[in-house]
Amino acid sequence: MNSLEGKVAIVTGAGSVDSGSGTGDAMSILFARQGADVVLFDIDAERANRTLDTINAEGGNAAVVVGDVSVAEDCEKAANTAVEQFGGLHVLVNNVAILKPGNVVEVTEEDWDKVFAVNVKSMMLMSKYSIPEMIRSGGGSIINISSNEGQRGQDWLPFVAYSTSKGAAVTLTTSMAVQHGKDNIRVNCIAPGMIFTPLIAPHISQETRDLRRMGAPLNQEGTAWDVASAAAFLASDDSRWITGATLPVDGGLLATQSLSLVERFRGSSDE
């Protein structure tokens, strides 16, 4: 497949925290496999360079930009790098996100502000500097990574700042889609479910993994590559008439939002 041939993409958070694949490096690698030139934007040079090494080994083209997505100058540098090294810009994936614990009573003001700077402000800043370059390149596709936690509430895992920021990503997506459709720029959102990545691997047991898997109708564990495949479709011209959409990639978990994971697990055990 070469459905991204001739396109230049920026992926934020393009490195992986450990061996294995997170969403950022999976999307970057798949984009390169499908013919795109990819700017790998990450705050950690070592992580970004691991992704670069994989792309280079497979014969793809990529460049690393080290910076902070919540800093305007670094976001502008990423957009400029795409144009200077690869001649334009057609795809932006706003992938970076962080977690801070607590409900509204427990979360600190500092943690709340940090989550919104990294998870939401970064999407605005990256789009601010990418959209003019996309217009000069004839149009493009922006993909914001949200979460199904941004579309429902829960009490068993209180990360209210994260959930609220992911809800904001959905609203930002629809606003941008309406405002920049005239520029031939499509803006869509992916809402992953409980995928298994190196970021969470050290923090959950096999029992918890099984519980997460059984919470969704497909009873299959998702991976970063499931998100990458959805992103590759939205980045390609195959999705030319899709904008303002939020695509759940969660094994059907949102469809079961009236049931907690524990309730579904107990129900399966009783049958």
C-alpha cells in the first residue's frame, strides 16, 4: 500500500517510551511504509531516534524535531522542518497527551494547567503553524487523538483533567473542521479505547489486562497499530469526504457505556 505517497506528515509524540510500539511511533512507521515523509516531533531525542532508525531501516524517509508541543516556537520549528526538508505539509497528527490523577477535588491547579497545556494547547499551536503550510500545499488532513474517556464519565479511574482535555479535543476538532473546510483541510478525531502500549505495560497486571479486554464487545485487546491504521485512513485521500468526525477505535467499548467493566466481567463469569 502506498496510499500516502507524496504526502508529508508531522506526528507529535512520535517516540515510544520503551520497547514495543506506542501510538506515536506506530503511526509514524505506518505512514512511512505507505509512502509519506514523516517529521517525528518528540520531547525526547532518544525515543524519536528509535522511531527514525526503524523507518530508515525499512527504506522510509523521516526527520526528527526535538521540542515541547506546548511551546509555540517548537511547534513552528516542526512545521518549518516539514517544508524545508520535504517541500510541504499535508498531514498533522496531534498525538501527545499526559495523565495527572485525581477528581476535581483532588487534582491540583498546577496539574490541571499542565494537562491542558500538553493535551489541548499543543493541538492549537501545532495547527496554528501547520495550517498555513497545508494551504500552500493544496490542503491536508489533521487528526487529533482524543480518547473514549473524553466522551463518558467513570469513577473507578479518576483522571478528570485528562478526560476533560480529551473532550475538549473533540470540540476543537469540530470547530476546526467547520472553519478550515474552505481551505481544503479536513479535521477528524480518533478516540482510542483501552489499548495496550509500553506506556501502561509496567502499571497493569495480567488480570487487569483481561478485565479491560472483556469490557468491550469484541473481547480483543487493542494495540497502537489499530490506532495507526485508522490514522492512515484519515490521512489518506480515501477519506476525502470525511471531516468533523470522531472515530472510536475501542473494540466497541463506547457502545457498552451503561455498564462498568466490573459489571461486564462479573456477567461473563456468571454465564
